[in-house]
Amino acid sequence: MNPSTAVARRLVSALVGAGVEHVVYCPGSRDAPIGYALADAEAAGWLRVYVRLDERSAGFVALGLGRAGCPAAVVTTSGTAVANIHPAVLEADAAGVPLIVLSADRPAEMWHTGANQTTVQTGIFGSAPRLSTDVPAGFPADERLDALVLRAVTAATGALSAAPGPVHLNVSFRDSLVPDGPWRPQALVPRRVSPFPTAPTPLVMPARTVVVAGDGAGSLARELAQQGGWPLLAEPTSGSRVGGNALTDYQTVLGSELVDDVEAVLVLGHPTLSRPVSRLLARPDVTVVTDRSRWTDVAGVARVVTGPVELAEIDTDPAWLGRWKDADRPVVPTAKQRLCRDIWWACTTPNAPVLVIGASEVIRCFDRFAVPGDIAPTALANRGLAGIDGTIATAIGVGLGTGRPVRVVVGDLTFAHDAMSLLLGEAEPEPDVQVVVLDDRGGAIFSGLEHATAPAPVLRRMFLTPQRLDSAALAHALAHALGASHRRVAPDDLQFLDEPVVGRQVVLVPLT
């Protein structure tokens, strides 16, 4: 067996042994040894492989798998292919999502020689990875490689560090890059690291507490709010926006005199959506509950409590929650805001699709108008750095990881940025993903920021950025070129929300 083949097969075996069951593979010559090994491992039932042409899109598909609870690896060839993974790496870093990047490289003797498709890949992602290391050409394909892979996967999942995120293994291969014969994987030795057990931390809070649930807060925020009789300010992707304590338009309520009576703020997750909440979190009486080594502390003075927690004493004010609920009177929504409200409600049924929400103005519409009910949708978004890139690819990864249909709601600029992530290889599984495009011709979010006072020509060109893009024509072209279905609906035509999400769909909703 040639050395490149031996390393690639051992690498794949070690990944599966460490718990990685999903790999996104980008075709190339230098990463071909890994490609051959992945094909044989998938044939043996060890893992699932998804082939993608665009490395930027592939990185976000792997990120979506991680968001779905399936830590995934993404494999690239050398050169600019590696650099195109960078946006997904940065999001994984900021959001705390496991992502294992395996980049194939030329051997060291080809570096700094001007050799084709050769650049310095070591450290290419800067400080973002939890672990970044080289596997040089000639590295032994034995237990030492197993240990290195286990260390990388453990760092990515945060099992021991409480800081999940991206890792980078840069693997150099010499010729020959083609295996001498087929591989029939047989026995697999699992090697995994279990996280430290944690007991609940007792928590004492005053009666007039408010609970802020940011992205990824989970059900604990809702449970604490209900036990304490406190108002719950839950972002759409918190997993907590449900039940009688959750408010709808809490941003407006935070502008009232009720804030003066707040005695303490309890924060879970990663809140980032609104400036009223950011001002609330700048108070000195904030307590942050976290199970990770990174947490949100706007003023830098918050008390930090390791989760999970349980209320040790409950001193309630019976009128406190009612005052907040009475003040929660959402304004009349626009067509866009009403549509986001209705999409949210449609995703609260037991068999509803997973909801993935695009950044910018779209998620803020959900934040102000998604009415909490008895069931919370499974709602996700890239809130680490809140970029619009890779949103559709992330949604596809979420669907692959959960095995459920996905409805992703984006603006027209986000759609234009990532529409080609709907491209699918003939041999690849068809994802059930519905892309709902809210087409308001430009960056509507800037109309609500301080930049709205800019001179009209400057505001339009530099911020709203309307494009010479016929979104309907693009959706139609995608249907013919990529095999996706498409339809155009009016803002008040909600029939599509009652229909099953099957295959790749684009639903265009013109708002102007």
C-alpha cells in the first residue's frame, strides 16, 4: 500500500472511530486519497458522504450538519479551495459549532517553490480554529495518527474544553495519489472522549427578574422563567420562544418604564438581535448562565454561573409577569412582518419543517412578530457572525443532519448570494429544502438603522443596494438549470405553508 493511501484510510477510520459520521467532500487531485477512502468507507456503511463542487458552500453544509448535532468534516484539495472554507470556519468559531476541516496539501518540499496550486495552508484560518496542525507527508499511518484525529475531534466538539468550534488538519500527500487496490473496511475501534459530568448549580435571583434567551439558549430559559414567574425575552432561534411567559414584541416593551423596575437580568444563549436588549445587558445586575467557556457579557461585569442551574429559592412577585404581558402589544405588521409571523406559526405543528432564518432584516421581523405558542419551532440561524453568506447551504446541511425537511427564509440579497448552493450532483441525495425569498429589492435593514438619515442617493446606492436582478427569472432559471421547482406567490397566499416540502423548492414572494 502506498503511503498516501495508508494515511488516508487510517485518517478516515480514526474520524469514524472518534464519532464523525458525516463528511462533505470537494473533488480534487491532491485530496483524492481521502476521496477514495471515503467512498470505500461509505460503501461499508461507516459514514455518509456528500459531494459538493463549491468549497464555500461545502463548508456551510458541514456547518449546518454541526448545527443539527452531527459534527461533520469537510475535505478540500489544495490552493484556493482551502481559503473558500474560511467564512464557514469563522461562523463556526463565533457560534461554537463543531467543524473539522481536512485540507489536502503538497508535501513540504514543494512549498515556496512556485509549484502549481501550492500555497502556505498552515495557519490559513488564523486564530479561529480550536486546533490547527499539519500531518506531514510520510506521517505514520498508525496509532499516532489515531491519537491526533481524536485530539482534533475532541477539540471540535468541546467535550473537555467547553468551547466547541472549528479545527484544521492540513494533510500533505506525495504521489502516488491513487490506491493500489480496493479497501474493504471491516473492524472499527471506537476512540472517544466523554465530557465531564456536571451537577446543577443552585441559583438565587430576585423577584423582579427578566430572562433573556439568545441563540441556542434551549429549553432551560423557558423552564427558569416559568419557575420564577418572570417575563421571557426569547429570540426566534433560542429554542425558548414558547409558553405563557414569552413575550412577542419585547423590544418595544424595553422602551417603557417597566425597565426601571427590573432588579436582575438572567441571560442564556447568545443574544445579538436588538439594541434594546444590548442596552439591557449593559446593566451591572446581569447574571449569565453558560455551559461553555465563551459567553455574552456586553458590559464586561456580569456574574457568570456554570450551567445547568436550578433555582434554589423562588421569591416571586405575582404582578410582575402580568405587567410585562399587558405591555406587550405588537404594532400592526407590514406585509413582510405578517408573512414572517405566519411562517413561524406554520412551523409550530408537530410535523413541520425545521425553520432556518436568514440574517439581517428577516430574522428581526421574526423577532418582533413571531407569536409564542404552545410548541416552539425548531428554528436555527447563523448568529455567530450573522453573515448572509452560506445560508441556503447551511439549511441543506441542517436537513441532512436532522433527516427532516427544512424551510429557509431569506431576503433577495441573501438568495442572490447563495442560490448556487442548490446545485446538486447526479449521485447525491435530494434534500427536502424550501427556500422562501422575501423580495423587497435591497437591504431593508438599513432603513431602520442610523444610516437611514443619509442622503437618499447615498442610502440607496451604498446601503439599500437594489440589484439589477429579476429574482423571479433567477428562480425560473434555477428550476430549469438545477432541477429545483419554483413558484411565485402573493404575500397573502399562504397555501404553500400547508403543503409538504419535498425536494428543492424556491418560493418567491414579491414585496414591492
